[in-house]
Amino acid sequence: MGRNGGARLELTWIGKSDRPRLEPRILIEDADKSHHAATKRDEDIFDNMLIQGDNLLALKALEADYAGKVKCVFIDPPYNTGSAFEHYDDGLEHSLWLSLMRDRLELIRRLLSDDGSLWITIDDNEAHYLKVLCDEIFGRSNFITSVIWRKNYSPKSTARHFSEDHDYILVIAKNAEKWIPNPMPRTEKQDAAYKNPDNDPRGRWKPGDLSARNYYSKGLYPIKTPSGRIIPGPPNKNYWRVDEKKFWELDKDKRIWWGRDGGAIPQIKRFLAEVKEGVTPQTFWPHDDVGHTQEAKQESIELFAEKAFATPKPERLLHRILSLATNPKDLVLDSFAGSGTTGAVAHKMGRRWIMAEQGEHAVTHMVPRLRKVVDGKDEGGVTGATGWQGGGGFRFYHLAPSLLEKDKWGNWVIAKTYNAAMLAEAMCRHMGFTYQPSQDVVEYWRHGHSSERDFIFVTTASLTHDQLRAISHDVGTDRTLLICCKAFNARLEDFENLTVRKIPHSILSRCEWGRDDYSLEIAELPTREPGDGTGSKDPSGSASNGRKRGRGKAADIQPTLFGDGEA
């Protein structure tokens, strides 16, 4: 362990130890905003979810039912550039931004399946901090790669130092040993490299180098070509990749290409029919392949006209990600859903999806966009590439209000908006039970279960000793029941199979009540004082290095990496 006592490298920032105590809200469907295709087909997916509400609370609400079930998470979080965005406060101070991401990433990790993956688009402002943060949450061994997406197709002449043409896409696996990306489909351009100049009956092929730089003891021998030319050995002081016996076996099988005149340096013939159907994905994605920001903006204009998003992602980019990370019917999650591109593309690709978005554009932008997809009226984006013609559907949800509220005397009570079913479902979440009310009127007390023999019953009644005795008798000696009620008057030691808890006293200390917004949007942060070490600023508010920075004090930004032992 050494003198540091087992300390580990970590990223620290102001407020890192402050963690929200999240209320596990329930989700309420708004049927008027849900939408399904008029015609139902067996392969269609109808249980997609669009959630309006704080995305941290939405992730917490999903945890009970979807932990370990999400195959792919894509998020496009605010980049923390200091720019003013219409739909987001994108100027969060650095430490607050890291806390915002940490809290969400921890929940995302719990939602991911063991063979799932997380994809995050980000730029230079936070990419490297975010990578270290992901290492801390997911484990450094589960970081897969950093993809470069060339988002611009022409340089910006107004740039002071460099025209920034790319964003990063961080790719992190829940378990790198279990996650394998799908191969990318072969393109016509790739296949065009295969010819058949000698009319080989095995079809088209392309030549491959038979020499390599790595030392091989049997890789030095002369070769006599069909034309009679003697080649003393591999070119450029290299080594033949195969020994001499194997070489002539390949030649006998007509897998060696000697050139049209029979005197060229030999090359091995690699047949198109023998290569794998897909190709290994690479880490540089040009805009020709996955789209660029102007393409995305045009897609947004066609969908929303004057209400177009300022920084959308092109559908082709999401198509590439979901092609690599998922298969049909897999579940995709986007908790920074924006204008709904992830859900739109996932729907067209036959994936299940969940999206969460706090802003009003969940209604003004996402609902009409997804209705078009379901109805087959969205002709843009990847519709043609996927062959999408409509179908399926989605359900629109909003987060239920906080379970507890204060009455006029300042006492915590159950919120008036909660009916019996909502209360039972909410208490199941708080107490760690799966909400599944019994349809049998005889077992009215079965609102949920934690195992095959452990159940929960939720009621606002005040229970008497006789009532508890009757319930205990119905439960039986081989089952146990947790009862959550308003009050009770009984000797609980008489009922070995019952545990009784009062509402709301039993849950008062479990979480923060009445908080609906964890977005950390700050209206006005402290400005830097002259001489605080951050560099001079021009009147526009840009730092002296030409990049926009966060608006917090320099003391709030601690990029130092250190362990919890000696610094």
C-alpha cells in the first residue's frame, strides 16, 4: 500500500463531496401526448418513453425498472463553453458542471447492461476532465476510445488561433471484457479496391504485402519468379511473412500475384469473398460519412422552421453510433434529449428508446417530431437509409410531484395530488419493492414484492390490532409483509410475519423533498476579480487565450490530480 495508504488518483473540485439525496419519483403518463401508429405490426415497438422533467430525477425514476437493461446510452450534454443557448444554460461554472455530470454518470452506469456502452459528445472545454471523471466512475480499463468527429466542412476564418473542426465522442463500456462493437458495413468504395485481372474463378481480390518489418527467423529466403527473375529476399530489409514451404503452397493454390509479366515482387491475393462482412470501426469519422453541423442545422430547420435548435446533431451521426453499439430491439437511452434526434433515429432503426428532457421543447419539438416518425411523415435524416415507412409508438410521461409536502402548520404530509395507486407505487420505490399490485381482491394487501415471499401493503388508514391480526392471518406463516400506513394501534410483537411503518415518518430522512430541478442552472455567478490569475479579458468577456471560459472565480477551478494521501 505504501506511505499513501492506498490512495488513488482522482479528479477533485469544489463541492465534489456534496451529493444530492434524490427522491425516486414515479412517472405519470400523459395520454394526450402519447402517440401510436394507426396500424399495428408484430415487429413494431410501442413501449418507447419520452419523459419531461429534470433529467437527474428522470434517471433515478428509471432505476427501479431499468437497472442493468440499457444497451446504449448516448448523451450530448451542455459543453460548458460560456455560450448563451436558447434551450440550455450552457455556461455552468466548471465545478458545478463536473458535479452535474458525476451525479448523472453514476446513475447511467447502474442503468447500463453488462455488455452496454456510453457515448458522450463533448469538446475541448471539458473533454479531458470528463475522461478522468469517467475513469473514476466506470474504471479506467473500461474506457474504449475517443472518436474524432469532424463536424465542420470548412475552416472558420474568424478563429483567433485554430479553426476547431471537430468534437470528441468518448466511448465507455460498462464492462470492456463483455462489450464488442458491431462491425461497420462495407462500402462500395471499399469493395471497389477488389479486382480480378487474372479471371480467378474465386472472384475479385486485391493484393496484400507479403513482407513485414518484424523479425522472423524463417522469413529470409530467395524467390525465383515465373519470369525467371531472382529476388534475393524481401524488399527494404524486411522479412517474408510466411516460411518458404508455406509460400510455395500458396503459389500452388494460385494465391500469389506476380504481376502481369510474372516478374514482380510477389503479393498475396486477398479475396473479397473471404473477408469478413463488416470492417473494424476507426476513430476518425469524417463529415462525409456521418454528417456535419450544417447538415444537422438544416435537418432542424426542416423539422422546426424558425424554432430550429442551434446545436443539433445530425441523424447520420446517431445512426453510426447506434449501428456500432446496438442491435434491433435493444434499449437506447438519451437523458439530454434536446430536439429528440436519438429517439427519432433509434425508432427508424427498430431500437427501443427512452429520452428525458426538462425543457418545454419536450412538448413543442420532440412530440411533433416523433409523431412524424411514427406516422411515416418524416422524410429527412436517415429515413431513406433505414427504409423507414412508419409504425410503432411512444408514451409521454412527466415526473410526479414530490410525494411529501408541508401543510399549513409546517408538517410533512402526503401530497394531495397522490391517489391510492400513486402512493402505493411511490412507497414501493422508497422501500425497495417492485410495484405489482395483485389483481386478486382476496389479496388486496399485495401492492408489490421484493422476493417471492416478501410483500408490501400501502394504505392511508390507521390500522387497529384486530385489522393487523386479520392481515397477518391472510399473509400466512411462510410469507412476510411490510405495511406502510398512516398510523397503527397494536402490539406488533404479536405478528411475526408483519413489519409496520408509518407514513411519512418512515421516509422523511431518505431524500430531499419538493426539489424538482437539479440542472444547476445558475443565473448569475461571481465574476473574476482583477489580478486573480486567470489572465486579462477583453470587453467581450473572452479570456486572453482567445477561448471562452466559465464564469466562476479562479479559486473554484481545481484541475489538480491527486490522491487522498500526500499531494
